[in-house]
Amino acid sequence: MSFRWLSKALQSRNKERLCPVCPSISRLFSDVSSHSTPSFGIVFDIDGVVLRGDTPIGGSPQALRKLYHDSGPILIPTLTFLNDGALKIPYIFLTNGGGFRESNRASELSKLLGVKISPSQVVQGHSPFKQLVDRYENELVVAVGKGEPAAVMSEYGFKNVLSIDDYASCFDNIDPLAPYKKWTARLTCHDSTTKLVPPKINVHSQRVQAAFVLSDSVDWSRDIQVLCDIFRTGGLPGRNFGHQPQLYFAHDDLAYQAAFPAERLGLGAFRISLEAVFNRVHPHPLEYTTYGKPNPFVLKNAEILLQQLVQSLQHNAHVVSHASAGSHHFKTLYMIGDNPSVDIKGAQQAGHPWFSILTRTGVFKEKENHPQFPANLVVDTVEEAVDYILEKECTS
Ligand SMILES: [Mg+2]
């Protein structure tokens, strides 16, 4: 029994109740999902779409709740865990942001948005770094960025990873401005109480083989200095010139919408600064790889994750058949974002079956569609976007 067929049958009987925003859609999907699965999935950006800083925006808690089986009234977000209903519409978050483990980010989002979100529904800019574990599993690598970048990399399977904080602490005077930085305690890697660097790692003889920038640098001047030292010397600061170790960025966003009213400089701005400086102090230009939206492979990976989510939903509902055990094919995948050059461009480049929806709650605030990267649909809020999707899918 196909979802579309049942939808049409129910629509003819219940059209006045289903539209314009399908008041009874919870019942509709509840009925359907036990027999079939939706032919569509949704991908949400986070910053500027569902959150601004730690504050839900655009009716995001209400919007997300519509994607679950009903389980009672929604409470006030940030207070407690709210909706324990099962997921009925496959969706994931796809953010270029990061710095924290996916499991931590999922539980934080659950608290802020009031729905049950699993780690498998959270894809961050640095999530694809997992695919590089085979190459660097036992090599010395440095992790850069706010949050807990080294813990993230360790969870991915990297065995010899140091945060740039810990790494820099092993080199006396590597940052001549450190005495003036009163916002942070001075660290030392030889401190027996803190044990910042495991004994098996000797940063003065082991070359750094790669640096991973997971999230925004907290101390640009120190990080640019130390990364230039690493890259100029082949991974041994203070030594002679050497071949540049590999460099990976989780994304290349120039700006993003945070709590401040105007956009903030992002990882792309840090990349530009590092590259500009390095190219002035080194005869060869900086080599690096960037991940994150709008790279088409990120959207392709999101589609695969949604397919896996559908399969887990089918498994939970005990409806896996031989026909559905393989890859689930979506007729439409909705990308809801606030940044035309990141979210919308990414969906455009990925092509079918992607349908892009641009909200006005973040980077984009214009009345008309974006001229360079026009979305398939422009709405004010994420709740409006979800209502549009549910109406379209239940009446088509
Ligand atoms: Mg955004």
C-alpha cells in the first residue's frame, strides 16, 4: 500500500480537515507509517533556522513536533525533555557548525527543541572526518576549534590527537602574546596533574601529519601562528622547513547567524586569514581540503543517512519486506536553510530530488528570492516551511 495512494483516498474524505495545514496529519501519518514510509525526507540547517544561539526561532519546536507521532502537549523548551512520541517523518539536521560530539549535540538539541533527537540525526561539518580514520588512526594529528575538538576526533577513532591548546602548551613561548591573554589560564603539557599530553606522544620528535579545523578558532592569533609553524616545518615547530602536513576544514562558511543581530565571521574567514598569512611567509601556497555544505557529496551523504533512518523506522515498525530492505528512494528531499550560498547552493548543486526552502530567520532576510542562488521556495520561518511540506505531501 503506497503512501501516495492512501493519502489520496483519505484526502477525498477528509480534505476539509487535511488542508491547508493538515490538522489531522498526525493521524494520517500514524495510519500510514505502520504500512509504508513517506516518500520524502527533510534536512534542517540549525543556526538561523531552528536556533539563534541557544534560543529556538521560527516556531521550530512546534514545527519539529509535527514530524512525530503525537504524545501529548508541548511544554516550554529548555526546561525538560518533552515529546517522547516516535518519529514518523524522516529528518536530520545538517549543520556546518560543530566542535562537539554528535551525541552531545543531539541531547542538547533535544532539550532546546523539545523532541527526541538521536545522534544519527545530527550531521556536523566535521562528521565526514570519520572517513579519514584509516589514514591517520595512529598518526599525530592536531584538532582546532571551539568546544571539544580532540574529544570529537578521539570518538571518531583517531588515537593520537591533541587539541591545539594542548599542543601549543608544549612549546615555550610559541605564542608571544600569551602573557597578555587574560581570558585563559596558561597550560603546560608537562604538568603532572593535568596530563594534557599522553606520555606516548612526544611533540618534539613526532611530526604532526595533519591538522583538522573542526570549528571556529577561539584564539586566531595563536592558532594562525602555531599552524604556520606546523605547516612550514613539516610538523615540527621550531625546526627547518619541511613538507606541509595535510589540512582539513570542516566547512568554509564566511559568515553565520548567531545571537548577535548581524552575521558573525565564520570558519571561512579564519581560513582566508590563515591562507593569506601562510602564503606570505612560505614559498608554496597553502594546500587544504574543505568539507561541509555546499559540497554536493555532503547532500548525497545526507540522503544516505535518511535512507538508513527510514530503514530503522521500518525495522522498528516490523514492516521490513524484501522489497523495502534495500535503499529507500525519496521522491523529494527538502533542504531548509537560511544561507543562500551554503544551504540553497548545496541543494541546487545536488539536483534531483532536492527541493530548497529558504527562511528569513538567519543570514537571508530579503523580501524577494536570492538573485544568485534562488530557492525553490522562500518562507518567513521553519514552521512555515514544515507546514508547506506537510500540506504539499498530503494533498499531492
Ligand atoms: Mg544557517
